[in-house]
Amino acid sequence: AKGALVKHMTQQLAEKMLLCEPKRWERETADSLSAKLALGEVVERYFQHYAQVMDIERRVYADASLQLRDIDSSFARAQPYLTDLQDAMASLGAWGEGKETSAPTPKKAAA
């Protein structure tokens, strides 16, 4: 199912790019633009980022609602997750600049 969704999103992205910048891409088709810009890889990387952020959010919710760690301060409880979110955003930015190839494995909050 994910493969079909990635393929569909890649096609839609290319089509929208052709519509938004017709002069820039006048010699391209949706398929050639997808291949030229590796849009499938872009969509895959955004899926990785989404999964990473959702994993962090699930851990935040579980920790807050189930009190998984013995911590009284909300700030202290949130800190490792905020760091993970910052790392996820930094990783996506680094990937966009060509410095990383995939999302890092999320860290687990210390017990």
C-alpha cells in the first residue's frame, strides 16, 4: 500500500510542478521530471520524516499519560522529546542540503 501511495504522490507532485512552473519545465513530462529530480526519493524521505515525528509524538503521549518515567517536572519530562523533534527537523534540513541520505533512528527517552 505504501508503494502505491508513494507512486501516486510522486506523480501528483510532478504534475503540480509542471502546472506551477510551465516555462521552467516545458520540455519535461511528469514521468521525466520525476526521474530527473528523483521525486520518488523525496516522497520516501518525507514518509521517513513523518514516521519519525509520529513515533516521537506517540512516545510523548505514552510518557505523559502513563508516567513512564519518574519525573515530576513537565519541562524535564518533555526535554528528551523536544531534543528528538529538533534532531528530526535538523536531519530533514541536512537531507535537503545533501548532507544526509536517510532519517536517523530515534533515541528513546531515558527511564
